[in-house]
Amino acid sequence: MRHALAVARSGDLPDADRPLTAEGRRFVAARALPLLRALPVQPGRILHSPWRRAAETADLLKTLCARAPEPLASLAAAPRAKMLKDLRGESVLAVGHQPWLSELALLLVFGDCRFGADRLRIAQGGMAWLHGDLNPAGMRLMALWPPELAP
């Protein structure tokens, strides 16, 4: 899942410190959380980028899981092999940023994070549901919400 709507970038606030807006918080509570609850698989863990807006989004989703959301530094960067080791285990809800989440999805579905990078975008507060083996080209894209495929 990509973090919800955050305050705009400004020179006064480092990018990693940007909080969610009130609209972003409402969106998670009213739209994203009910959608996630309706999925046939619930997360065993919620991992998030340490950046504030991702941490705040994960915190709003904490009722989905018995475990508290955990920060994962690699979710604030382009996907690397080590990240896949950190994501292993029971079903995981990962909250992060664009373009890195799309790159991670492309790596897991097609084996190459550049394949289709100009076409797949995860919207703010949106998510990609992947299922399969947590290896490059080992997963299938089950759903993308909201649909954000570029022409």
C-alpha cells in the first residue's frame, strides 16, 4: 500500500517528515481500511517505511493485525534483494512510497522492476495485492486499487 495523502513538499520540512493530511487520514479510515478488511487474506504483519506519512498510514491500519506495525528502512528506497528477506513470512502489508512500491510489484510479478514502470502506478492510499512466492517473477498481481494503469 502506498501512504495516504500527505502535506505538500516545502523547503521548511524534510520530505521524510511530511505528515498525513486530515483528508488522507479520512481516506484510510473510510475507504482503505474497509477494503482491506474485506480481502480474503488478512495481514500477519504490517511493515512500513520509517518516513512519517507511511508510519502514520500504517498506524491507522493497525487494527487489521494482532502485531504492532513495524518500520522497515528498505521500504524508503528502491527494492533490493535484502528487502525480500525482510518481507518473508506470513502475509505482509507493506506501506511505502512511489515509485518504489510499483518497482517492487514489477520485480515480484515480472522479475524486473523496470518492466512496465511507465504504466503501473500505485495512487496515494492505493494498493496492489500480490499472491504467490516471494521471489522475482514468483507472484501474481491479484488486484490494483484504485486502477492506475497509464495508457
